[in-house]
Amino acid sequence: MLTESQIERYSRHIILKEVGGKGQQKLLDGKVLIIGAGGLGAPVALYLAAAGVGTIGLADADDVDLSNLQRQVIHFTADIGKPKVESARDKIEAINPDVTVITYKEWVTAANIAGIIADYDFVIDGTDNFAAKFLINDACVLAGKPYSHGGILQFVGQTITILPGQSPCYRCLFPQPPPKDAIPTCSQAGVIGVLPGVIGSIQATEAIKFLLGKGKLLAGRILMYDALDMKFRDVEIKRNANCPICGEHPTITELKDELDALTVCDLKES
Amino acid sequence: MNISINGKETIISENSDRTVDSLLEELDVSQRLYVTVELNGEILERPAYETTPVKEGDVIEFLYFMGGGR
């Protein structure tokens, strides 16, 4: 049952016929894990906290750095040097005491990811390297866990929601990670600070729609955003029968770290 | 001949030898070695790039790796 204060806090939700008191209760009962408490993870965490998603998990081993603050809006200048998961947890708790925050100050690996994602309803990929992005895909597909993929670079971003077994997964689009250093990272090539705000807000929207069971998820189509042209496009994608993890004859049946996909700076960070 | 590339109608020269692979080179597509190509709604396997001809009216999408997030 919602308290009087919750009815007031969430009144703009409750008035929506797609949400109502029942939907708000679903959000309060919902558990979302955010992997990467940075550019994409920041807006996701802020909006899910404000929306009253009852349990938010945060996984990131990094500390807040001055160069993060141009885009990672959940971290403030005074947080420099603090673990990102602690900085983000403090903001979430300040926004909304209804939210329980669970922190994992570690990088996700083949050894720990299955245990971390197990208790959540929905996972957000807010990571910045292909090793993590492929690992999250594989772990979520093998566990049947719905998740939102996000990727950004310079002025362009893309996102897709993956419903394992029902909609195409990341490996349906990209069967293997690119060789390390083949594709530039944001730290090498730059990123306009507001870009993860756009893509992350869409990922948060997907998590909320998933918890509510309302609307049409961004599954089976990838949404691409170009901030310079100010254009959104979505392209329909079919499941790939030859997908190495969710195809007809999968070759990936257990988790492994894609070490070849780690870049030099990722290795330094970990 | 007319094809659609990433949602844009595009005119390319007539060339019956053109394959998906040679189109990538001709257009100097970024991430050429890694880009995923969707042809008429189907994702092409990479080994098929060199053997799949590009035909009038084809709808082609290039899907790029985007690894950033933090």
C-alpha cells in the first residue's frame, strides 16, 4: 500500500492511466541493476530513483575523477576520489528514501556477473568497453534476463533492449567483439557531455516500461541518435539463426571474459 | 542504380561486379572491417560480404560498434 507521502510524491505517475497506483507499486517492487555508474549510468540512476524503483543495484569499481564531471551528472566536484558507487548511492538516497541501493564496487567478470544479476528484474548496460558489453549480453542471455544495451561515441549513440529468447541479442548484431583498440573509446575520441543523458534517459524509460509491462519496448530494433544532425532513426533487426549465443546452434554455452576486447586503458583501469 | 543506405536514397554507378564488400570499400565506410551489414532486413554473415551482389533497390544498413558509456 502506498503511503500518503508516496501518493503525493508519485502523483504525476499515478494520474497516468498506464501507471496508476498499481503501476507505481510495481516500480516500488522493481529491482534494476545498473552496470557502470558513469555517463549512461548517471541519468539512469537519477531517473529510476526519482521514479521510485524500489531496488537499484550499482556495479562499478572506479572512483570519481575530475574528467568524469563533464557528463556523469550524478557525481559532484566534492565527490572526486570517492568510489562512484558510493557517490551515486548518496545522490539516490537523497532524491528518494523509498529506494534501497545495493552497491558492488567491482568490475563485472565472467566469475561474478551471474551472481550479481541474478536478483534483478532488468539490467542496464552503462559500461564503456566491449569486453563488458559482450559479457553483460552473454550473462543476460544465458540467465534469460532482460536488459538495455547502450553505446555512445562523440556525437552518436545507440540503444536496444534485449529480451533473451524473444528478441535479437547484441551478438545477433555483432557476433564477436572487435579486436582491441580497433574502435576508439570515449576517452580517446571524446564524447559530448549531454549525449549519455539522451541515451541513458531512453534506457531508463525502457526499464520503467518493462517494470510496468506497458508500451512497446525497443526490442527487435536498434535506435540510433545523431546529436549533430539531431536525428533519431530506428532500424528493425531480426534474430540471427547463426548467433553464437542465442542462435539455433550456440557455440557459447558458458561465460568467459573477452580479454582480446579489452583496451590498454581498460586494463590500466582494472 | 538506386539503393538505400542508412535510410538515405543513394545513387551509385552501374556495376554488375559490385559486392557488399566492394561497396564498403567504394563508400569508404568507417569500421569497414567490423561493421555489421543488414541487407533487406537480414543481417549478413561476414563471409557473405564478398559474395553477395548489390542490386537495384537494395536497402542497406550499416550498424557500427559503439563501445562508450562512461
